[in-house]
Amino acid sequence: MKKILLIEDDEHLRRGISFTLEQEGYVVISHDRVSGAIEKLKNEQPSLVILDVNLPDGNGLELCKAIRAISQTPLFFLTALDMETDVVAGLAVGGDDYITKPFSLAILKAKVAAVFRRAESYEQKVIVPPFTLNIERNCLLKNDKEVLLSATEYRIVSYFIKNRGIVLEKEKILSVLWDEQGKFIDENTLSVNIRRIRLKIEDDPQKPKYIKTIRGIGYIWEKEG
């Protein structure tokens, strides 16, 4: 199920957008200001961000820059009808699309669907040199050679690469590692899998460049190995 982070300070509009998108089957996480938005993004891991340009405690454009520093999550702006400069600036700082207020609910739903279609087409392969994550084939390549991973190892690597540059808490990682039969992966099993993955992908598993341990918290896949 696709999750959307909606950052909009107008309560009436926020509720209307949330209701409309939830009726379409999306999960909508609402927020109303710049403060705390990055924490929401990290904790909720949304598939799309809808961001108002003008927020009570800051600028949506600056928030977009901060988001782009840690995530390539699809994002589109809400902007006033007469503010063409906001549209241009929003696209320049990393926005994928925009919608001008006031807008029809049909346009809103179409815009959201279009963003997800584009994202799905981009996500068939995620390239993080020297790795390529081939989502269509469920495999990982290093320097164009396939790395043989178990199903659990692949799910871990896929999750790390898609969230590269973000510190992932162990509890958060474990929460997404239920397999199709509902078998839970505990913390010890996670550590074992991380060690096995490092043996397969790291040049020196004792000094990992890619999956690094953050003591007492979890792990991070470094943006630059």
C-alpha cells in the first residue's frame, strides 16, 4: 500500500486531500509545518510527498532541498494560482510536479497516480555504483556481476539501497522483514544476515564501506562507498 506524506498547514484543505486520497486506497500521513517534517519522512518512509510552498514556520522550497539531500522520494508542490515563480523554483530544487490552488479532486488524483507511474518506471533499476539493484529480476549486481543473495538478504539490501544515506533503526528494519509466510526476523537473525551480506558485497568485510553499523541504533548504507 502506497504511503503519502502531506505537508499542508490549512486544516480544511489538509483534511479534504487526506480523505480523497484515502478513498483511493493510499495511506496519508499529515503534517502542518517545516519543523518535524524531516523526522516524519525518515520515520514513515512515504512513497510520495505533497508539500505546500508556504508554511507557517518556513519555506517549502527550503524543505524540499533538505528532503532531496537525504531522499529521492517523488515530491510535488501545492502552490497558489498566481505564483508561477514558485512553480519554477519548486521544480528547480527537486520537485517532480506541482498543482495550483484551487484544484479539482479529479486533477489531484490524476497527478498522484501519474507521479507513482513515473516512479515505478524509474524504480525497475536503482544504480548505486558499483551496484545495480534490478527490481524486476529481484537481484543485485556488483560491477555488472550478480551477487548471489538469499531472499532475506535481498530484501535487506533492497531496503538499504532504497533508503541509502538514512540511518535505519533496527526496529524499523525488523518491521519490514516479515516474509510472505509471516515468519519474523529477529535481531540476532538480522545481524547474521548483515554479516553474510558484507561477505558478499564488501571488498573488506572487516572494514565495510557500504553497510555501516551505527552503534546502539542500527545501520546505514552510505551514499558514497
